[in-house]
Amino acid sequence: MMLGSRMRLPVSMAIMVVALAGCTGPKATKHQPISTANLIHHIEVYTAGFRNISEKYIRPLRVDKIAVGGLEGLASIDPALQAERHNDHVRLLLEGQEIVSAKAPSMMDARGWGKVTANFEQAARRQSKLLSSAGDEKIYEAVFDGVLADLDVFSRYSGAAEAKRNRARREGFGGIGIRIKIVKGKSLVMEVIDNTPAAQTGIKVDDEITHINNADVRNMKLRGLLNRLRGPVHSDVSVRVYRASQDHEFTFAMTREHIVPNTVTSHVDQGVGYIKISSFNQSTAEGVAKALGDLRRVANNDPRGLIVDLRGNPGGLLKQSVKVADLLLTHGHIVSTSGRHPDSLNHYEAGGRDFAEGIPIVVLVDGKSASASEIVAAALQDLGRAVVVGTASFGKGTVQTVIRLPNDGEVALTWSRFIAPSGYALHGLGVWPVICTSGVSKGPRAALDRFERNKSEIRANYVSWRQSLIDEKESRSALRQACASERRKSTVELRIAELILSEPHLYAQAIELTSRDIQAWK
């Protein structure tokens, strides 16, 4: 979630009166005085962060407590700094000596605490050599890491540079449409995305990039190379490559376009479609829809089945996962999100058309399938649309809203939980596959034999899984051990999926075990 316009505070309000220690305190270090405009900007950043975090976090938070946590975070830069709160006063110490103090604002006064934090930060810069030499972004990171330290592990702050990269992964960027790898110091093209400037001008896989805008980029690190290739949409860029197969250099002049990284790959083999989803960004559902169309075309409108591979998929955009599930469902509840903020309460329903037209589906998951990928797997499993194969998934069942700050940094903040169609909370539990491959390394038969022998036990486990409450951490952990979470990269799951799709009775048995008697969503 992005913030609106920045606050503009009057100068008289922005600079608060602070009490500085006298000659008994630590010796002041040389410090370039901060401008009034920059101080106001720091106040805006802290105020926006404190207000949004306190309003949107999944459980109630007091502004004063998270602000003091932010002040304590300054110690990550200079361990000699210590923040203290005593009743209606707050102070900052350096080597045990008070360097600044102020009357504490009220407990929910985000602007007041934003002023305290900014002024304390500036006072500390005057006294601490380590803080004085730290840049603004390092200080913002220290403060917000302190703010978020006692929250969950998925709530985190990203500075302006990292946030820019995060937004590029989610939303796309101005680029030419290639993926690059560094091999023995050479920057080689590993993929050229269709219908992009790179594809249209003739760049090929294995071309070595030597110059960008006439600047030599040989031996440059990958991040620096990407920064040079990316730029504003509609801006021009020149790329020189060496093509070893022709022992020749080529120079390509291109205009950057909006590029969204490809997250979907697919192919069709003997009437069975295979779709691999690596993560969920703004183009994922579109990519899956195209893959489903290709499946029907290549299979002459008579496909035998579909394998959706979510192994290793860490998640991504919530709404894209909903759209992907919706592509494969005619009806039913896909997922709900439940949090404290009114905007975090959502119910997502299938829209009415199954683009796979009822063909059997197998979904592959493993211990690294998380978040958005778990939404897809749980929805298709609970609604009887797919058989899930693999190991227990990661169990990241929370939603993070993205708060963009005035410094262009961002806070990813947990504000709601996923609820599967059958009513269980995914967080800390994940999706449990009906055919478990945990510990299986030599072919599909062991996992299928285990499935055939233990159907009653599998059914009992599913009942317990769906009845498990989110606070029952020990029982949830025990349930997960029945199919221990693993990172799976083998072909075992694929071979199991192919066998299930070729044996309709086996597919029907697996569907019946996991979709019968589903609790209705109320």
C-alpha cells in the first residue's frame, strides 16, 4: 500500500526544544548542521512510519512503544547509545551520560513521536562519531529495524535502494527484456523475453555484453550491470555484444519498455500440460492464462491433464494468486484474509469459468512453497479441483501490506492472515499433500504405496489439519511432521503426477480423501 502526499509541517512545529547535556557529557564530535528542510523530512519519514505501523499491524501497537524501540535501534550503529523512558519523559544516553531529553508525547501521537525521534537522532549525530558518519539511509534502517524488532519475522524495512529493487520485481521496470548471468567474469545473456526490445533488435542467448552506452562493462558485477541496463521507460540505451558463434561484435540501439519479469514457464508433453510458477508478480496470472491456451492448442483441444509446479515458489502478490486459482475454478471460495484494519478483511470468490475446462490437475508443493503459492494449492485442494503432491509447504499464511515512506523506502508489514476455503488458518501449518514424498528419493512407487496403505490415516490427518487452531503450535508442529517439510528438486513428484493423471481411479481416490465434507464458509 502506497502513502499519499507528504505532510508539510510548519518550521515552528517541526523543531522541538530539547535539553542538551552540559560539559559533563561526552565530547561533541564535528557535525555538519542539518538543514531545517532535511529535519522536517526526517520527521515526515518517522511520522508516516509510526502512524501506518500502529494502525495497520495485525495486532494493536502503541506508538510510544514502537518509537522508543526505534530510538533503541540507534544502538545498532553506536552500541554506546541507550534510550530510556521514565513516566512522562524520554531521554537518550551516550556512554551512560544523558545527551538529550524531552517530554514524552501521548502514547498514540505519531507526529509527536516523529519529532522526538528526528530531534534525538540529530542530537546523537552531534555527540556520536559513529552516528555522525552514518548516512541518512543507515539511520532510517537502524530506527525502523528497532521499531519492527519485536514484531513478526515477515515485517521488515527496506531502504530506498532495496525498495526500488523490490518494486521492480513486483511491478516491473524500464528495461530491454533480458536475463543475465556472470560466467568467469563474462556477462552472458541467458534469456531473451519475447516481444521486448532485446528480442526485436536481435540480441541472442549467450551473447556477451561488453558495453552499455559506450561504457565498458566487462568484469562489472551483476547489480551494476542491471542498474545500467535499466532506466526510465521510453529512454534510449545502446548495448554492444560479442557473439562467439560468429566471432563478431554487434551494437543494438533500443528504447526501454516496461518489463515485468517472467514467472511462468510451460510445455506440453503427450497431452499433459506442465506449468511452473516461480513467484507471483503482476504478470503471473496472464502468463498462466496463456499457458492454458497453449495447452489446448498443442493438445488439439483434448488435453489429458495439467501439472502445476509450485515447488520453491516463495509467494508474491496476493491478488495474482487469487487470479491464478480463479483460472482453474468455476465456483467456490478461494481465500479470505482476516486482520485488524478494515482494509485487511477480504473474501475472494471464483468468477465462474474454469480455463482448464475440468481436466484433472495435480499441484506440486514442497517446503519452500509459501504464501501466495499456498493460497493456490489450498484453494484447489479444498474445492476438490486438484490433487496435491509433495511435502508440507512452508506455512507462511500472513499478508504483508507495503507502506511506502517519504524517503522512498518501504515497510512490508504483516496485517492479516490467510484462511483456506475449509476454514483453517494457513500460518504455521501450510498445505499438507495427499501424496507425501518426504524422504522419498528413488522413484514414485514408495510414495504411492504409502498412499494406498494409509488412506484412513490420511483422511484422519486431514480432519485434524482442518480443525487445528492457529494458537495450537505444538499440535500443528506434530501434524506437519506426518509429512515433513523438505526442499524438493527431484523428478519424483513429476513422475507421481504423471502416473496419477494416467490412472483415473487413483486420481479420484486422492480427490475424495481431501475434498469430501469440506466445511462451508460462513
